[in-house]
Amino acid sequence: MEEKKQPQKVKDFFSKNKHYVFIIIISIIVSIPMFMPNFNMQYDDGIQHICRLIGTEQSIKEGQIFPVIMSNFCNEFGYSWNLFYSPLTAYVPLIFRIFGISFEMCLKLFILLVSMLTGISMYFYILKITKKQNIAILAGVLYILVPYRLNDMYFRMAIPELTTFIFIPMVFNGLHTIIKLKKKTSILIWRSSSE
């Protein structure tokens, strides 16, 4: 009896969350070429981000709470790579190091995670505006497949720029919320911002 309940729970989970599952599957399909053995991440900005991961991990091991300066870079003079890029794009990929995988693979897994979150972020924004799940799913998938985003992902290796695609729908979602607020509330917003 217990064995029959398990598959039903799995079916219920997938039927309730089919929109997330579909976006995640598309993200995985789009990311497959990156996981091929002949894919080289060490050109354009890719080598910088791999070095940044190495330096951030070494700085954390040295005891820096917020690793900004990689002390052993540039002939031991140090280099402040994390001042130029968002620390989020260094800390999150390093979480995958817990499993003992390479820095390059950490970056690839982070890019896959970013692709998933990008589609889900757009899904929520369009769902809020249209209230139609199918349109929101389509928007999330198309946002993952935007040519400029794919260029950042496969040719430029612009990891921080790629990560910003998650937050663009959030910004528009916030603007949409502000516009839809009641008149009294928006008057309070204007007054507080002008003071």
C-alpha cells in the first residue's frame, strides 16, 4: 500500500509544479553543450572567473571574512578582483566545492543554476501581469533563449552579466507593484523620496 502512495506523491508534485519542471528542463537542455568534454571555459572572461574562484577560496582559507584581496596573486602583491565583480558570483559557485569538484565545473553548475533562476524569475513577473500560466511559461523559456544571454553564456563567459538576467524581471516586477499601488500610498512614496 505504501509503494502505491509514493508514485502518487511524485505525480502530484509534478502536476502542481509542472511550470517549474518545464523551465528547469529547458535550462538543462540549453546548458548541455557547456558540459561536453571539448567545451573550453578558459577563453574571454572565463579564465578570469576561474582565477577569481581560486583566489576567493584561498582568501577564505586565509581567514578573510569578506575576501576582497587575493594576497597570492600578482607575485604576492595581491589583487582585488572581488572589488570589480559581484561577490555573489564568486561565493555561490564555491558552494559546489564542498563536493570536491573542479573550479571549472563549479562555474558550469553555477551557470546552469543561473539559467534556471532566470527563467523562473521571468515566469513570476509575467504571471503577475497576465495571470496566465501558459504565457508566463513561454516568457520564461524565451527569456532563457535570448541570444544576448546565450552569447554571455557560451562566448563571452560574462558570469556577472549573465547573473543580472535574474534580477531584471524582479526590477520590473517592483515597478509594476509601485504603479499598481493605491493613490494615497503613491503620494506617500513621492513625498518621502522628495525629502
